[in-house]
Amino acid sequence: MTGARPPGYPLRVISAQAAAAAGARTGRAGDAGGFRTGWALLISVAGGLALYASFPPVGIWPLAVLGPALLVLALTGRSLRGSFCCALAFGLAQFVPLLSWLINLAWYAWAALAGSEAVIFALLAIGQRLLLRLPYWPVAVAGWWVLVEGVRDRWPYAFPWGRLAMSQSVAPDVRWVAYGGAPLLSFLIALTGAMLAGAVLAWLGPEGRARWVASAAAVVTAGLVLAGGLLPADPTGGAPTAQVAAIQGNVPRARNLPQQLSATQVTQNHVDATLKLAAQVKAGQRPAPDLVIWPENATDLDPFQNPSVYAQLSTAVAAIGKPILVGEVLNDPRRNVGQLWVPGRGPTTAYVKRQLVPFGEYIPFRGIISSFSDLPALQPIDFTAGRRPVVFGVGKIRLGDVICYEVAFDHLVRSEVTAGANLLAVQSNDADFEIDGQLGETRQQTAMARIRAVESDRAVVYASTTGESTIIAPDGSLIAHSGVWQQAILDARVPLVSHRTLADRVGAWPEYVIIMLTVLALAWAVVRVTRHRRQASE
């Protein structure tokens, strides 16, 4: 029977029949024979590409399950060095295309960030290889994904792109985030993928009842995860409502960033769009908004140091006669803020962006990069981060604001809700990354904003300079949305929800518990491997 297989047969079972049989009996993927090195690398690349394609702009969300599944198949039977190589191929296949929009900033920023994320992923994948030796390894592998995402969320540059949960904004299972946040959903997606891999390994092993048991377990797991769409939603029907508007002023479209981000033109575009909204309200074509939201960098010139900019903003506020949340850059120190301008009072409370963008709002290794690039000249002064959430009071509205990149961070959005926000805003400037029609960054952030809406059961107003701007219902559906590279006015009546979801009440504890148990599982795996080697040497 073995001799009938062709020479290129991908499984290394020809020399590892006993190991494969042992793996099928014990359920430990680490004991099973693996794929040949070339096939394992191809499987790794396929897994990384599948995971990339689950995110916008491709957005085929079921492919998210294939990423963890194919990584397990690639790592099965590998040495630790081989596991690193396969995981590195997986990480590059995911992060290089996922972050391709960074090329508009600088090719080396794209290469450095995608490469560093892939290397971190590959180093941590050695831990998954050890976990594959444990009984009930699919649960441990699912926890490993949460652990890896937790590390990347915080170190070295706090860049949480590519989390499994963030691919599921339009999937039925997105409801799970209202119960345990994004980490719980990532865990469930990874668990489904691991169970699928277990079924594949069972079918590649000896014939027997284990094949059908593993297949049934994978199907049941996938069904239970998808059944998240049937979970009860928190009620919004009795909540008060408010009329909100988002202004997308647009910016000059040019390949030269300084020309594209001409501060005076950008501000004037947002003033003009607001004056247009005011005229439509006066003519009875639109309802009067209770609050207007402008995007990040609606003005890059500090209005307190530029009287003409101050006058422009005052004109817009007076014309609409309602408060406007304006995205501004303030100096001394340099800060990225959302500031509420109120008719008759001018600028009032400001929220200062807390999570700054590496290579955007601050330049790591500024001295080294300056020696071969003029990128630091585009940001000659690093921004200063804020330290606390701010909730803006506008009548019955309690608005919590996060700015652009911050929508990716669980604790920042949660802190606004915990502080009392009944409506969320995401102010964003996507112009830097949309040259040549690249829409990955804005659509990935829009997907995150939709998940935040479900997670906190809050309406979200996503205002971007160039699009796509959206107004999102608490269930994650789009109430209104714009195109890109165009001026747009969005308005809608949204619920103002005051209760907190279970996810917001328990906070980060699901993530902490999963990570703690995974670390304990890793320690157990190391002890088992050490003990096995000691026994083998005796």
C-alpha cells in the first residue's frame, strides 16, 4: 500500500507511519507525521493569504478560519526551526498585502512594519508547535492566537492590525463580541480552525472511528460559533435618539503629500460642506442636527495661533447653529485632538489622542531614518499623547471620541463607554493611504468601527476626510455611508444607548484569562517535552 503512493506525495507518512498512527490515537498533532518541507511552506503561504483575504478590501470573512487551520497543518511534525520558517512565510503572506497601503507613506515603513510583525508572529509560533503536543491541543491553539494578538497589540509599536475578530464585521458570529469582546471572537475563530485541522489530520491518518469523531467535532464547533448570530441583542428600542451629521470635506488629490494635505484648502472644504448643510437645513431639505462631527485633521493649523482658521471655524459653527466636533492639530505641545466648538462660546473641551501612530505621529529611530530618508521632515516634531478619555456633553448626547488608529484598541473604545458615552465617534484622516485607489486602510478601519458598535451596543459616527465615512447602527449595520475622494454630508437619527454590554462590563478579563491559561499550557508543554527528552536519553 505504501509503495503505491507517488514520490511527490506531500505527507511524510512514508517514513512516519507509526508516528501518524500514534497521533491519530492520542489526538496530539505534535505526534503525527507532517508534510514535507516544501509542501509545508506552500500551506503556510496559503494560510497567510487566506487570512489576509478575510479582511477588507477583499472581505471574504469565512476564510479567517482557514488561516489557523492551515498553520496547524504546516507546523505539524516540524522541528522548532522549521516551525519558525513556516510561520514566517505565513506572517509575510498575511501582513505584506494587508498593510500594502503603507507604501503611500514610504516603502521602507511598509517593509519594516510588515516584516517585524511577521518575525514576531514566527517567533511566537514556536510556542504553538509545543502546544500541538498536548491533549486537547485545539483549545490551546485557540488560546495561542489570543496570546499572539495580545502581544502585538502592545509591543513593539502597538499595532493590532490583522486580528482574527476584526475580519468578522459582517459575519453572523460578530455578536460574540458583545459578550466577551474581540479576544473571545478571535478565540472562537481559531478554535474552529484548529478543529478543522484536527479533522484533516484524522483523515490523513489511519482509517477508523477517529475520522468521523474529528469531523463531527469540527462541524459542531463551527455551528456553535456561527450560532452567535442568534444571541440576543441588547435592546435599543426604548433609548432616546439624536440627529447627527458627519462632514467629509475631501482634500486635494495629489501624489505629493504636502500638496495633498494643504491645511488651508482642507479646512475650507469642511467649512464649505458645513455651510451647504446649513443651507439645506434652512431650506427644509435636511433635519437640523443636534451635533456635527468633522474628521481628524480637518485643520492642521492651530486655530489659537492662526486667526484666519479660528474665523473659519467660527463661521461654520455660527452657520449651522449647533456644536461641531472639529479634528485639529494644536501646538505647544503638538497634539492631535477632537475639540468641541459651541455656538456663542467657541472652542471648549478637547479630547487628545492617546495612542499615537508609529512613523506617522512620532518617528521611531528618527536619527537613523534621517540619514537616508526625508520622512522625518514630514513630521519634524513628535506628537504628545493624551492620558484620559473625554465625554462631550451635547444636550442628551454623551459623545465618546477616538481618533483614527485608536479604533483598533479595545481598552480605548471601552474607556469612553465606561466614562458614560452613549454615542461614539471615530475621527479619521485616510488621505495619506488612499493614493492610486488603495482602500485597504479605510475599509479595515470601517470594519473595526462596525465591530465596536456591536461590542458596546452604541451607534458610531465615522468621519473621514476623504472617505469612506459612515454612520453605523448599534447592531453594526450601516445607516449611511459615503464614497471616497468626494465631498459628502451624512446625517441620521441614532439611538443613544446608556446601558453597557457584558463585554464592556467584564472589560479585558476574558483576554487576560485566556492568555493566562495559554501560558500555563505552554509551561506544561515545555515540562512534557523536557521530561520526554530526559527519558529518551536514559
